[in-house]
Amino acid sequence: MSKAASTRSSPRSGAALPPAGAGRLVDSLAPLLHEWLPRQRWFAGKGRPITGFSAVAATELMPPDASGPGPGLLHLLVRVEQRSTPDPDAGPVPVAPTDDCYQLLIGVRSALPPQLAAARIGPVHEGPLAGRVVYEALHDPRLADLLLEQLRSPGALGPLRFDRAVEIPAGLTPRLLGAEQSNSSLVYGEKYILKILRRVFPGANPDLELPLALARQGSERVPSPVAWFEAVGADVGGGAGPQSLTLGVLQPFLRDSEDGWQLALRALADGREFTDEARALGQATAEVHVALADALPTVTLGPHQTANLAEAMSGRLDATAQAVPALLPYVGGLRTAFDALARSGSAPRESDGAEAGGAPVTRAQRVHGDLHLGQTLRTPDGEWSLIDFEGEPARPLTERRRPQPAVRDVAGMLRSFDYAARTHRPWNPGWAERSRSAFCDGYADATGTDPREDAALLRAYETDKAVYEVLYEARNRPDWLPVPMAAIHRLAGHRP
């Protein structure tokens, strides 16, 4: 990751623990983590027994006071070992499992004040923190402020490296966002928002990589990173060796903006159409795609690559049907979408052009990867922004960073309009269809290419997204499972 020109070294008050000390610390916390981690919204290993923990790195951002009440702040990278099960996201043939690495920010006190009771992890009975209470540090304003101070003064502390692109003012009051999400976010002074990545992977995270690339292109559709921090030389296992890990990104907080999901739900509640907003959002999405294609390499997918893409989708369908039996009756109908995509790779398509010899191609580029209404913000003057470029957290980072057809993002947004309509009572399918059409119209206005022209590719990606939603809801929000299952019913060709 390239560093900002303003980065400079600065003294740090904390220290990195040596490997032996980090191991003893994590061992002493293991009984508490066994109980606490599976209850966290961002923990991806739900349903699989935890078999152990190992320390990747441990850093004292504020050393715990051995004689006083505290607080102390510990930054931990912990590898969580779990019994493996076949993973539908791994493709048609499950690969050898790798343990997940999580970023933990642990507060340490002799006793918790009442206002931090909800952040409690538990008392430590042995090891270097024996007799202390540990808790989720992001709930503590004093410790959250310390984290921002690290970003204000770029430099390194053990394996941690803090970088910034612009000056950051001091004295910004922190607050933890309580919204349900796969990471954690702090808002500072209603001016900046810091996303703390929880499940971390070796390599550049697209939630930093892509906004930085868009900033270089001068794109105003995505908030530009203000500061970020990484772990350098961390070995999370799996044979990859020491690498850098993106840990957090600070961006402007668009405090007067509203997210697209809430806007859509309000329109439904008020009995209003959403077509004007959807068309403008389609234009904004297209502008981001154009900027990404200009900023980063693009590739073409020939017949062989298209067939592989369809095969991977079909494999995810089979694996998901095994994990969610409600999907089994629809497998045959859903597979026709992927078969059609595979066949389209050997039939000429005017919209995509052709390789030498007449073989059709599909253009692929870097994309958002998890685009839906909740990943968009609209300002009071009607301008749309796209946020959260991390991609689908359940998919491997290498896949999320791979160039893909831009229609994948379009399919994600089309599914989101359907989600909104399905959550409203009574269900309004016409509202969803008109919003979907307006979004595609806006996209075509900005690019000159209508994503509906490649019907096989769009249907395949929408089907693949619905299958992903079924697995996600079954694992995390079973009450929501009927929403994607309604789309499964339609996409499989069943009559309403």
C-alpha cells in the first residue's frame, strides 16, 4: 500500500509484546473469548465449534496500569481455530480450511463503571491481566479517542502502521455506531467515520484500495480516505507468510446524508415511487464503474473463463442447497441460469464485441462487489455516494479483488430493490420492478450500455446473489429467509 506524502514517524507510548508474551496473553483470555466471540455480529464462524486461539500479534496502545484502575488498551490479532465444514463460498470443491484472523481492541480496567457494563467481556483469572476486567474498548470514549490520536500522528508501533492523507483536527468526540454490520464503526465529531475491520486477511483490502484509486481519478462519488492503519509483517497462517493486513479506514462522515435503504423504505411507507432516485443512483453507479475502469486494469473473459464463472456459480448453488435444504426443490430451475451463461460464452453477443476469430468476450474490471441500497448515501441536494467497498465479507479476499463483470454490482442493486419491496406490507412488486427498470435506465444514460442487453449474464448474477442471500439469512437472520426465497421461487421459473 502506497503511503501518503505527509506520513512521518512519531513516538509511541505503547509497545508490541514479544511472541511469547502475546501467546500467554491470548491463552489467558481464551476462556472469555470462547463465550464472547460467537455472540458478536461480525464473527463469521457461527455454527462451527471453536477449537483454539493463537496470537498473531499483540500491541499495547495504552499499557494497563498495574497499580491503578486503568484503563489500558490492547490491540490483538488473534487466529481463531475452528472445526471445518464444507463452505458454499469456496466453490464446487471445498478447499482446505484456513483459520480466520480477527482484530480485537480490548479495554482493561480494575472494575467497569456502569456506563461500560454492556461492553463487558469478563474477569481474567490468570496470566498477565489476572484480577482485571476486560471489555470491548470501542465503547469507551477515552480509548476510542486514543485510537484517533494514533491516526493523527502517522508512524509505527510494533507491527501497526498508521498513515494519513490530510491533517486531522484534535478534540473530536467519538461515538460508536450501533447499526448491525460485519465490522465496527466509530464516528468522530460528526466529521469522520472510522471503520474497524474485524475479520482481516493478508493483502490490501478493497475498502481502502478502491477509494484511494477513485480519489486519484478525482471521483466525487466515493468519500476519499483520510487516514488508515495496517499490520505489517503479520503471519496469519495458511502458508502465505508475513504480509500486510488492512485494519481500519477513516473517511469523511456524510452526516446530513441518508442511506438508500431507509429512503426506499420511507418511499414505500408513504406510497411514493422511487424511480427518480433509482435512476440517479444508476447514473452514480455507472460513473463509479467508469472511474474504476480508468484507474485499474481491466480484462476480458473469453468462452473458457465464462464457462468457469458459470461452473463456480453452479457449485455455490449445490453447496448452499446442502446447507439450506429449503433450496433443494429449486436447484434444477436455478441451474438453468448458469447453464445459459455457459452457453452464452460460445454464442456471439453484439454488446460485448468479440475476440480474434469471433469468440465473444465479457469485459471485467474492479467493482464494488456488495452493492445494495444500504451501501449508498444521498445528500440533501440529491447527489448519491457509494460506500463500503469491502465486498461480500464471506468471500475470500482474492476473489473480492479480482476483476469481474460490472453487471455483478447491477444485479446486487436489483436484488436490493426487491428486498425493500418484500419487507413492506403489503408487498408491492410493481414498485420494485419500476425501481429496477429506472436504475438500469440511469446506468445506460451514463455509459451508453444497458445492462439488460446481456440478459444471460444479468440473470446468472442475480440468481447467484439470491443464492448467497439464502445462505446469509439462514446463518445470520433466519426470520429474513423468506425474502430471498421469494426471489428464488421467481428465478427458478416457478409460478407465483
